[in-house]
Amino acid sequence: MDSRRTVSIIGTGSYVPEKVLTNKDLESIVDTTDEWIYSRTGMRERHIAAADQATSDLGAAAAKKALADAGIGADELDLVIVATLSPDMFFPSTACFVQEKIGAKNAFCFDLGAACSGFLYALDNAKNQIACGAIDTALVIGSEKMSTFIDWEDRGTCILFGDGAGAAVLRAGGEGRGVMQSAMGSDGSLANLLWTPGGGSRNPISQDVLDNKQQYLQMQGREVFKHAVIRMTESVLQALEKNGLEADDIGCFIPHQANIRIIDAISKRLGVGDRMYVNVDKYANTSSAALAIALDEATKDGTIQKGDLVVLTVFGGGFTWGASVLEWGK
């Protein structure tokens, strides 16, 4: 067990844009149907940000809710991390824009890139900085405007994603064990199975990149599915072992909300039944925001109660994956 000081989540918040894009709406955009989408993904609708909303706007809205839930001011934050793969721009970091929007004048800020795994990676990073005594209070945000780099003519990907943000405030102390040990992993050899190949230093924006639609997300769905199920299951078992726990000890499992079939497969492998939290039907895959939104909803709707042990698990491009255990103390 971690011998350093306890770190607890003292507040959560989430935000999704007002516009809702249903499966029925998508029927007029690409060759698909509501039944086809729902039966294969579990998704019914997703939220789409307005043209004048950036990732930092979504993140700031979620952050303000998390701070209110925690009962603290933004000036009490020592650190702000934004996990995102859709930043406002290459630089400055989206975290710096969020800092300005919420008034976190005393915090140092940076972005973290781990695709859909980003929120959990950021949570673990912030937890460790607090646990070792470097800081006392941190704000971790997962925020995405996925709609900006989705090819809306590609029915294999455009149906899967939505926009949104979630946030959590971490602080030293609290009741129980707080955020416990995690298990993380990556495999860069599989990067080309889920990526956006154009727009960076490897393939800068050019007419050729645009003509070949390399500025959009590209995915080999079947391969991603297979690796996601294996890696999330493995990481959950590893995190449980690190913390001296069994699956039966856990009150709620919150997986990355990418696809109901992935979630069901993990649930069967772990034998957790209805303890697997699902909201992919309402938001689709919001990448790094998905876990954060689900955690906020599960704590607000009463699924997670004080003293419950919770497992968070993720999988994303890179490939990246991981799982973490926490004891809910609010």
C-alpha cells in the first residue's frame, strides 16, 4: 500500500454542450440507422459544441462545478491539469486558458496527452504530487471537442464521438483511503490503429494532408475493440492486486465509455454484473472526458455512496490504458 499521505477527491463536476445529435439525426448525414448504431455501440445520442465553444470553455464549465461541489475557491488550487486530445491550439496549453477562465491564479498548469486514457493518467499524476507533499490541492479536467476532427462523411467514426468535459478536485487528507494505487500501460507499436496522422510535425498541414483527410481521426475498430477488452481487464486485475482487493470488494466499476460491447465484455470477464456504470447511451465517446463525466454522474445520482470502493479503468490511442482504485469519502 502507498505509505505517503492520503489524497481524496473532494469535488466533481461535468458539462456537456446544449446541442444534442441523435442517431436519427445521423441518418440524414451518413448511411446509417438508429437501430444499427444502438445495437453495435449502445449509443443513442451525443452532445456537440457550438462553433464558438473551445475545449477550454467546456473544461472551465466543468471545473467551476467541481470547485463548487468541493466548496473551495479557484485561488486555492496549486495545480491544474487538462487531459485532452483536442486542445484549443498547439500552445499555450489548454490548461492555461482554463486557469484564466476560472481565476486559478496560484496554480501551475499543463496539458496531458494520453487520448481517452488522459483523465485517469492526469488523476494519478496529481494524486502522486499531492501524496509526496509537493502540493496540497489539484484540479484535474478531461475535456474534448471531438467534433472538430471527426470526418462527418465516415460512418465508421462519426457516429461514435461527442463533446464534453468532466473535472475532479483532489486534496490531501480526507476519510478512508482516498485515491489508491493504479496500474498503467502503453504500447506505441500499435499507434496506427487509432490516431490522427496529419497536422503535427510528422505530417504538417498541407494540401495533400487535407486531400487525404489525414487531419481527421482514423480507427481500425475491430483491432481497437480486441485490445481495449484485454488491456482494461488486465489493468483492473493488476490494480486490485496492488491494493490487496478482489473484484467482489468493489461497489462500482466505471470504465471508459467507448462502446457498450466493450463494456459488456469486460464485465463478463471480471464477473461484476450490474456494478458496471454505463452512460455511453447519452454522450457517446467523449474521449478523455468520458471517465470524468461518468464519475461525476455516478456520485451525483447515488450510485456511489460514501465508503464505497470504486474502480476506474480506461483505454485510448497510443495505445494507452490503466485502472485505479479509490475509496469514496464524500
